[in-house]
Amino acid sequence: MKSLLYYDLTTKALTDGSAAWQPPVLTFGESLTLGLRFQETLNGSQSDANPTVTYLKAGSGNVDARPVTGQWRLKIGPDAQSDANTTAALAWNVGGQELQAAINGRAAITTSFGAASVMQVNGSYLIKFGAGATDVPLALVESQLHPPCFDQVNSWQVAGAWISELRLSQAPVLFTDGSALVLPPAPTITRVQAGYTSDDGNVKMDEIQQLTMPPEFQGAYQFKFHNTRSVLLSPEDDIDVGATALAAFGSGITVTLPRNGVWRIDFGGDFAGSPQDLLEVIVADAPPGDLTFTLTLDKAPLAAMLRTQTAVTLPLEIELGIADDSVLGGVRVDKIRTSITVQRGVIFPMLATAAGINWLRPVPKDYVPFTADQIITGQQFYACALGNGEATVFTVDHNLNSDAIAAVLLRQNNGDGRMLVEGTDYTVTFGNANTLTVTLLGVPTPPATAGLGMVITAAGPVAVFQAHTHTIDQIIGLVALLENYGSRITTLESYIPANPPTVSTASSALKIAIPARTEVLFYNPAKLDLTALPPLAPLLLPAVAQATVGALTDPLPTPTLNAVWNAATRTLIPGSSGRIPASYVDAGGYVASDGRILFPASRSGTTNSYYPRCFERTLFEFPINEQQLQVGRTLDVQFALAAQLLNANCEGQWVAVIEWGLPVDQTDPTNEDANLQTINWSATPILAQRIYLTSLLMTHFFGCRIARSASGITADKMLYNGWQSATSAAPSTPNFVLRGRLVQFDTKNNVPDAHGWLYYGFGSAADGASLTDPITATIG
């Protein structure tokens, strides 16, 4: 059985995606494979998470249960085991006084540590040696207890005397500490119908292909067709988004949804009636995978438990070590507890007509195509634990694919366990290059569960010593690189003109210095000191939302809440005693009011929102021409911006923008020489990011890159060190003006007397730089 589960790191809930996970009744001999996908809940909202899991352990069995039959011996002290420091065989339910007599019956023990006193309490043996001056090590040895048991030994001082607690507990019937990050299946493309046109042209059939989306797939993917890739898609995208993405390959491709998780793709239009290559699905961005582990329900302890009952219900415990700097040691331990029911089976291996074959082949756990010529190099190791309380012969599938096995080492799997000697304690026989068999010699008692540790060392597969060949898919990044080159070459060939423009061959970059600056709005002391601002802070003006705009009158109207007027002529708008300066509004400009004062306002496009103009700031502005930005060169501007409100009674916002404009010359009267009239700024900025303003000083990182190639001008924007395409807002010509601004200031609604100091700092975004360092824009 295989299940994909979701674990919330915040609530510690384990679900199947919709409700708490309820495992079905399992049958002895099955394998229970569970994949964990992590989530976290923040402010009531759940989102995906990718924690660093340092280890995983999973087990099932009776909780803290005592043995039910068998014998055992107890070793006392740190020395190697001998009859002198080990009790005689003890019954599984030996009493405290009997254990005391068995310990004190060994003179070497009482001589070294003093006489033992033993008290039996709630299934534990509390042991003190002599006056309790020494913490004496204890160990369970030569155990024939059933079910197999571990010894849990804890020591502590009580009233200055060392007391040791010995507790015999049944081992789990199921256990694993192995796990792997396994990616879910990727989307696949199959052909439903090949495109066809009859010789006479009367019969045409479109190529039809089918996309199958596995329900557990996560991440982003692209379609690839003839060296061209579509935009990134997600599993949640519908067929309309898919059809838009496929339109990058040509017109006429339609998409339908015959059933959930399946797209039917019809190549009509440009492709009608002709066969087409299969689309490829490229997994472009995927999470690291689901943490997957397997418990095999065929172990001897579980079989023994089912001998007396048809089914058993046992707790299933999963322990996760999760990297977390906020806890001591840096690892947070989560334990997930549920229960499983295992029943007897009715089908046995001997009923099979033909024995099953274990092919012993590696299974790829990523999206890199697997081929037979994948190889490993150098010395190879395989380590595992052996023992189940019953067997003395073990067949091990090490999968090293080598006949050059250098060593097979066995050791008792405990703190002071000795190395076993090959030929004396065990023999090794080899089945093939992937399998060997270990036979224990002269063993009075089969080793307990995981009682032996084994390491196999090989010189490596034969392929290591032969000439290496690799497919293109096996070279990381090569496929994407070649596709990128192919797409770019195709684009270049279609755009190369008969007389191509000169491509820049300059090796040095052009540099434009942009001064850093800091400012507290409406406060201009000789030396800026944010800790010494006057207590009387200026007004903070809000944006005004108004659909009805009146005419600005003379004399000026009385301040009215949420009112907006349009000026017919250039008019002086007075400031306020709250430090807002007086300023002019030009003809056609807007004046707004928050009920306290009148202030010039900027309208946002064609919306009904009007923002106070006195809070707008230009961070930089410089021109670029075609001789600077030649073909093959890129303009790069990156900067840091810090902002906060001080002594304020509300929160606010700014919008940081990077925008470009075209210089416009005067044309009236005619026959004018170069005469700058205005700059027409693009309605769509390259970058626009809202910045929330509070009393906390926050630093933001922005920038843009504008590149000129033979096919045109492209742009990218940087938001907090992450780059995104902004080509749709790129300049239309290499002759433009670029500027960065802070605009659209606003305060939180329903604050009747908003006031506060508004600070910003603007400087270099380079590593190690500060807001006092200038910015360098480069053209290289």
C-alpha cells in the first residue's frame, strides 16, 4: 500500500489532504509506503513548506511491553563479557530478590562494585551496588527472550547514591530509519491520433496528443516543441491557460478536457492535417520531493504476534528530526502517533505458479532520464543491519553491481560489540554481482533484531575501468543550454537584416554615478538625527477617492473631507501650520482635501484615486541614447531603499516605481532646432512595488536591466534580489530617460488627525554597502 500524506509543522496534524489520516486494515506480507508532504499554518492560512529533515524513524509494536517467555543474562561492569561478570541464565519474569541473588552470586561483581540490592517496581529493576558510590554499566546479553527485547538502562543519583533502572521492553515489530526524497510522477504526453492528409486532399485528420497530469505532481512545467518552450504552467492551470501557452508554437492548437487530469490537444490551424512530433514536457521547477519511507509487514516478531490472533492493532510512531535554529541543538523532534491494524494473510508464496523475480535494478528518483550507461566511480560501500531473532543465514542484495568485492565485515551491533572473524564466525558466498549470502558459524542463539552490523566494500562496477560514454540528458544543464541556443539562433536568423547594425565590441562598461540620499520629509536640519526629531510632527495626508470632481474656485474652497477640484489656471495652494509647504498647481491639475487642508494631488491614470503630490520624491533620473546602449549591451541599475514612519499615529504606504519616458521636442512654430518641450512618461512602469510604512525601518532592494539586441529591447525587474521579466514594459527605443520615484503616498483609512515624520534612505545595494554609498548604474 502506498499513500501520500500531509503533515502540518504548525498544528502537527497528519492528514490525507482533506481529513485526518485513517490507515486501512493491512495484511501480513504487505509493504506500507508513506510519502510525507509538509505544510505550515501561519495566521490561519496553510501553505507548502520544505523543511530540512535530518532524520526519519518509523516503528510499530507494543508500547513498553515486557517479554512473555525465554531466558536472558545480565552483564555488570564495563569489561568484556565473561562468566565472572555475567549472571547465570535468568527467567523472563525473574523477581527482584532472585535477580539480586544472581548478581551477588558472582564474587568478581561484589568485589568490584559491592553487593547489589534490587527492588522490582512496576516492571523495572532498581539496582544499587554497595553504598552507591559508582555508576555501574549494565547490559542485556545472550538474550533468548520472546518477543525479542531491548534493555533500557537509566542511571541517576538519589540522595548521593547511584541507582540504575533496568527495564526489559519488547522491540518494535516494524522499524525503519531509511527514507528518501522521491519526486512524484511527471506529466506525460502520448499520441492519440497521428495527423494525416490523403493524396487527393479530400481526407484530413488533425494530430491529436494527450497530456496526463498525475494528481500528486507538484511544481511548474513547460511544453517544448521544436526548440521552443512555452511559458511555465502549474497543475492548477485550466485548458484556457494551456491553449494560450501552446499558441507560442503556432495558431490553431485547441485544448479540451475529456476527463479530470487529462488534456486532449488538437493540432489544427497551421498544423491541420499533418503529423507532428510529440510535445515534450519539461519539469522546470519542482519541490525537492516527498519524504518517503517503507515498512515491510513480513518480519518474524509480527508473524509471532499473529500466531495467537487473527489481527493485531498496534501504534505506529513516526519520529522526525527537523532542522530548527530556535531549539537547543538546532534539531526539533516531532513524533507522529497513530495506529494500524494488521491481519493474517491467506495467500502464501508457495501458491505461486512461478516464483517472482527481483530484478535488483536501481529506480531513478528524479526527472533525469535513466539509461543503462549511467555509472558510479571509486570505492562503493553498502551498510545494513542483520538479525531478526530467528535466522542465522542472510541473503543480502547490496546492488553494488561488482564482482570486485574487497571486504565483507560483521560486528556485534552494540556499544562494545566485537568484530566477527570471517572463516571463524561466519562465511560468505556470492550469488552474482549484486547478491551475497552470509552464514553464521557455531551460533548458540540467533542474533536479535538488528543485532549485527554489516559493511560491504567493492572496488566499483566494471564500467569504472572502461571508456565512459554519456548521453546528452545525463549532462546536467546541457539540454536546457542547447535548447536555449537553438531558440536564440532561430530568432536571430529570422531577424537579421540585410545590413545589420553595428554590435558593440567595447570591453569596458560605461558607468553612471547616482548620489545616495536620505531625507525626513518637511524637516531640513544641518545634520540629520532621527533620534532628535521635534515632537510636533507634520500632517500625513491620505489618498482621496472621489468620482465627482468640481471646479476650483477663487477664493479657494473650504477644506472638505474627500473632495477633489480641477484647477483652470495656475494657482498657489497654501500649506499648513503642520509643516506642509505651500505649492502651485498647474492648469488642469487637481486639488484634494482630507477635511483639514487643501493640497495638490496626482491622479492615478484614469482611476478615481488622487494622491498627495507633496509626498512624491524622485530618487534618480538620467538619459540614455543609442550610442550608449548599443546592440549587445545592457543597462543595469540596482539600489537599496529604506523607509519608516517616526512618531506617527498611523500606518501608510508608498509605491516605488522605475519608469521610462521619451523626450519630445517643440514643433510650434515650425523649423525649430533641437528644443526640449517635455518628456512623455510611459503609462506602464518597468517596476511598481507597494511599500507598507510602519515604525519599523525596512530595507527593500529593487532594480532593472534593459538589454538591446538585434531583435529589439528587453527588460527585467529586480524585486528583493529576485529577477522577473518586464519586457512588456521595456522602452520602445534606445533613446529614453529612466527615473526612479516614490509615489502614491497614502495613510490608513479612518485616522482623523494623521501625523508623523516620514523618513527614507536611498543608496547602494552592493554586498557590504550602506545607504550612504552612491549607486553605480552600468552599461556593459
